[in-house]
Amino acid sequence: MSGGALNYASYKIDDLVERINPDTVLRRAFIEHLKKISKAVHSIEWNMSGDGDWNEDNLIRDCLSRQVELLQAVADADKALSDLHNAINEAKKFVSKQ
């Protein structure tokens, strides 16, 4: 497989960057952010397509604040802990019926 696991989404983002009128500070800042997103999406797509891009994590981190990454890690850990707790309770119920 090559390239298009996400239908070349990064090129659509690049097109968006070209079409947004950079007439305000916020739009220019947003355009710069979209450029970072495009690079990260391109890297993700290459990896999903089997072409390989070693820089995916760094490119994604470049789009996010450290706080966002840490909040997601905590949310993932909370979910895993909840799932584990539920599995333990189900196992205890199963064992007590025997």
C-alpha cells in the first residue's frame, strides 16, 4: 500500500491554507497551526499506509500543547483503571458463583 490511507487529507489541509485570507492576526496564526497539522496528518497517513515516517510523534506534539497531551494520557489511564476495576468485579462475581 502506498500513501493514501486517509485519501491524502494533508493535501486538503494545504489547499485550505492557501484559500484562507490571511487578513487578521488570528487567521495568520491559525494558518500556521494548520501547516503544522498538515505535516502531522501527512506523517500519520504515511505510517498508516506502510510507507513509514519516524517523526510522527514529534509532528503531532508540535500541534498540541503539553497540557493537552498530559490530559489525554490521564483520561486514557482513568479509562483503563475503570475497565480494570469492572473486569475485577466481574471476575469476583464469576468466582463467587462457583
